[in-house]
Amino acid sequence: MPLPTSHRIDMLHGPLVTRIIAFALPIAASSLLQQLFNSVDLAVVGHFARQEALATAAVGCNSSVINLIVNLFVGVSVGANVAVSTAIGQKDEKRASSAIHSSMTVAIVSGVFLLALTLVVARPILTLMDTPPEVLPMAVEYLRIYALGMPFIMVYNFASAILRSIGDTRRPLFCLTCAGVLNAGLNLLLVIVFHLDVAGVAIATVVSNVVSSTLVVVFLLREKGFARLDLRKLGVRRDDLSRILRIGLPAGLQSVVFSLSNVIIQSNLNGLGATVVAGSAAGANYESFAYFVVSAFCQAAVTFTSQNYAAGQYRRCNRIFRSCLACAMISSAALGWLFIWQRPFFASLFTGDAEVAVYAQTRMAITLSLYFILPTYEIGGSALRGMGYSLTPALMTVVGTCLLRIFWVFAVFPIFGTFESLLAVYPVSWSITGIAVLTSYFILRGRAYRRHHPAHQ
């Protein structure tokens, strides 16, 4: 039974740019709301906690740790998207249904695993990162409470990936909107009224994750046809798991190594003191906002390419790549420059400390001015994953971004030792990785078409 058209975007027919934008905008809004869970945490403790700078640093230094812990399985959810999208492109509804149930099982198991892992490693990893001693107790408390929401984070991400694969990006946005409003209200209540500070914002985030994941699962349970989630069919099928991991595991490992490099950068930031950590965390929020706009077009590139590649529509795949790259570069440039233009105002949203605000503005000026370079490797890698090449962009990104950043931290940064010299690694690594991934994309694209359809010229 076909899905209701009100919940679905037809990726195989009709104009592309308008459909890509219609697909990507709800994802961008959803991702921005998801990031706001952490951003609202920072804003509330930055203005209302009893020890503002320390509380802000405690929440901020956890961002890279949380990404490191969850990104492997969030990357695997990309494989779930591709597995379902490919089956749809081939008009194989039975295989699509099987992939959906395998994906949700992986989500549940991975979420429970991450919960246990985070509780165990919270203090050791934050200590290893050279978290300032005065910040460490609050940082550990935040991370351990945050860990309680890990199963719900995984369920939401996989369920949303499934809905995206069938062309539905609006209902995940609805789920996060509800959760985001709840998160903001609980933050203010628990911090201002009950004076729970770091613990309060962590509890609010966990509750919000429970709500968003519950809503998106309810939507899947009420779907019609092959997209309906039937709890009795949960289980991992070997063929489904193989398809999911073939695409998702390299993407997840790339994210882990990428996050590891950011953890190393964060550890060096920690060595510059709590004020620098707080300022960097405040400024980094706006990079996250810009990134999630790029990520939305990446997910459009993966999903549209998967369906059209499986259907043998190669010229349409080429147009998808060009459209997604142009949209991502233009939107990230516009957003980044807006934040730079009004950086005193935007920094003030996350801190009332003048010295912290200076470091926030410095980070914004250095990283956001060239943020439009980042889509070159993100969109190129996404298009390759949609055609079944996941390992190549992962390796390119690991070498061009992750290893370069680690080299920079240990070889270049010690020469200067400044906040600015540490942040300069970001635009340098984006440029090198973009050249490498785009070159790979153009080389492998023709090979992918011939592999899938030997008669293609």
C-alpha cells in the first residue's frame, strides 16, 4: 500500500531542487532543535546557575565527549537509511520492511550498550581530557545523567532515518519541536526554581529525548504498508545487518575518529583554562547550527541518490549532487556570515560573562567565515554512500580531517600556543579534505554507474 502523499516526497520523479529543499529544511530544523537541547543547557546555566562560568564549562566540555560516544551508531543509522531507500528504489517492499525492523532492533541494542558504556567511562575520559579540576565534578555529573537518555537518542535517530528514507521529514521535526519546548521549560524550572544547576539541565535533556523518541515510534507504529513498525517483527536479519553495516559502519567509524580528533582539540582547549573552555563552547554552538544545515542536504543527497541510483537514473543522480552541493554551500555561507556580523549579540545569548563572550566571538570569526568549504567533502561523501561507496569517503575524511587535526595539535599548536592558532586547523582541514573527497567522487561516480549497469556510458 503506498504511503499517504502528505507524508512523502517523491524522489524518483519531477523537479529536484524544490523537492530537495522541501526534504532538507525539516531535517535542518529538526537537527537545530536537537542541538538546542545542549545549547539551551548552556544558555540557562550560563545565566542562572550559581557558578555560571564553571557550569557553562562543565556542560560545554561534554559536547565532544558525547559526540565521540554516540557517533558510531548515529553513523550506522545512515546505513539504515540507505538500506531502506535502495529497497524502495528497486520497488522491493518486503526487503524494505525487513530492513526497517532490523534497524530498530539495532537502535535499541546500541542505545542500551551506550548507556552502560557512558556510565563507566564518564570520569576517566573527562579526566583524560584534562578537564579543569574545578569543573570535573559537575562535568561528570552532567554526563552520567545525560547517559540515561542514550537508548532514546538511538531510537529517535534510527526511526527518523527510516522516515526520511520514505520521504517523510516533517514528522521528526514535529517530535523535536514538542521535545524542544519541553526541554526549555524544564531547564528554567529545574535551574531557577529548584537550583539543580548542571543536574537540572541534564535531567531536562533526558526527559526531552524520551518524549521525542516516543513520538517518532508512535508514528512508525501507525504507518501503513511496508513502512509500518510491528513490534512482533523486531529482530536482526543477517542480510539486513550486512547491508546496514556496509554503508553505516564506515560512516560511523569516520564520525568516531572525527570526534576523537575534536576530543584531542578539546583537551588542549581545557588546558587554556575554564574561561576559554566556556567561550569556545558558546561559540561552537553556532558552528553546530551551520553544520546541521549542511547535514540536512547531506541526508538529502544520501536518500535521493540511493533511490535514484537503485532505479538506474544516473543523470538524475548527477543533478542531485550538484543541487545538494550548491544548496549546502550557499546556506552555510549565509548562516555563518550572519552569525559573524552579529556575533556580540549571539555570544551574549550563551553567557553573561564579558571575558567568556570575547573568546566566543573569536571562535565564531575564525571558523564561520570559511564554513562554506565544509560541504565539499560532506556532500561528496554522502553522494558516494548513496551509490554504495562508504569506505572511500570515510578514509579520505579520516586522513584529510582527523589525522591532520591531530598532527596540528601536536606539531603546530605548541609553536604558538594560542586559542587562535588551535582553531585555525578547522578551515585548513576542511579545504584539504574537500579536494580529496570531490576528486574521489568524480573518479568513482562513473565506475559506480558501470558497475550497476554495464551498458551505461
